Amino acid sequence: MKEIPDPILAGFILGKVSLASELKIDFSIDRDSSFIDVPAEISRDSLVTIIGNLINNAFDAVRENGKEEKKVALFLTDLGKELIIEVEDNGNGIAKDEAKRIFQEGYTTKNKNTNAGIGLCLVQKEIHALGGTITFSTNEGEGTVFTVAIPKNGGI
């Protein structure tokens, strides 16, 4: 955690480590991660929203995958001109017909009686407000990787 010195982000991620342990999910943080050079102007609330929703979705995906091994990996880097956040899971992946709609507000593959369907929409809004982008790659039956790039200069 010395590579993530911000107390808000570090504490938040440690909370996710504890949650993963309770859920019996193998949650790893890449050893090459570094989030030391995060500009003060980038809202920690926005970063918590982005990272938190992506991790929570990954946890949900692996809990529903039917596999014995449930893995989620987080990679953070501040090298270069962007902050990169990558969350990878070994869930069931995203079906092609769903992939086009995952960022739409209200769209969910989860139980419709929950508050599901706002997380990825909110993540996308926060990323765009920071001048960033979000992409994902998925293989049905194998998992998904979400990659976020946020310019350190606020998109200027």
C-alpha cells in the first residue's frame, strides 16, 4: 500500500480487500501498481466511485460465475500523463447483446428488484467529467477487463 499513499484511496482499497476475503474472492492488487502521482485536482470521490463500482461489479461477476476459482485483479498506475485503472475478473464475461447497453442508466443483468443498473452509467459520467475514457474487453465464459484512462491535466 506504500504505492498508494493517499489515505482515502488506500483505506477504500483495503476495505475492498477485507470484503473480498469475506466473500472468499481472490482479490489481488498488481505489485507494479503505483498511485503516488495523483493530482490534487482529481476528485477522490470520483476515483472512489469509479474504482468502487468496477470492483463491486467484478465481485458480483465472479460470485455468479459457477467456477471454484473466483479472481479479481486491480492494477493502478500513474506513470505517464494519465492515471490508469484496470479491473479484471474471471466471471462469465459480458454477452455481445448486452455489451452495447452496459453503460445505459437502468440497464442491469442483476435482480431487477435491486438498485442495480446505475453503477456503470455513473462510472462513465465520472470518467467523462474528468476528461477520461473507459473501455472493456470480454470473453464470454472467461471474464472481463475494464480499463479507465484519466488525464492528469484534467483533459486539457
